[in-house]
Amino acid sequence: MNNSITFQKDIKRFYVSGKISGIKIEYAKQNFHFACKEVIKYHEADFVITPFNIQPFLGIKHWICYMINDIRKQKTCTHSAFQQNWKDSKGAVIEYFFAKFIFKHGIVFL
């Protein structure tokens, strides 16, 4: 019988935030793709969530419905990563507020 105790390493779940509205959707997707690669490579993320992985609340394609579910998913993460353009996005600014003051996440600026 093996009496040794094994500990599971802490899983690092990252929520990636950045500007989407006001830029071409292809450009926004590309920014998020590169940001995901960066948090995996340089911050050793085990799991990464972006707004592009999340469906809107109640399936209603309106900004606030996307934000509701984005915040819900962000809450499940241990870290939040912010792209350089995050201050130009009202949604990303809200996500920063939640990460810093409500959820107390580790915050990374890319």
C-alpha cells in the first residue's frame, strides 16, 4: 500500500481581456490568439478563456449580454491578462475592475 500523499499542482486559469468593439473582428480575434499563446508560454497558463469562447447571456447578441457571461467566466479564473489596448475598451475596463477589486485575481499586463 502506498501511503505517500501526492499534491495536484495549482491550475492556472487565465481570462484574457482586450478591445473588441470598434476594430475589425478578424484583427480582434488575431490579438486574442496571440495573447493566449503569450500567457501559455510566458505565464504557464494551464487553461485560457477569452470572450470569443463565451456565448452571450440568454443567447441575446447585445454587448451587455456578452459582458454578463464574460464576467461569470472571468470569476472562474485564477488570473486575468490584459492586452495593451484594454484601456480603450469599456468592457475590458469593467473586467479589470472585477479582477482587481472583486475577485482579487492575479493580474498580468501583456
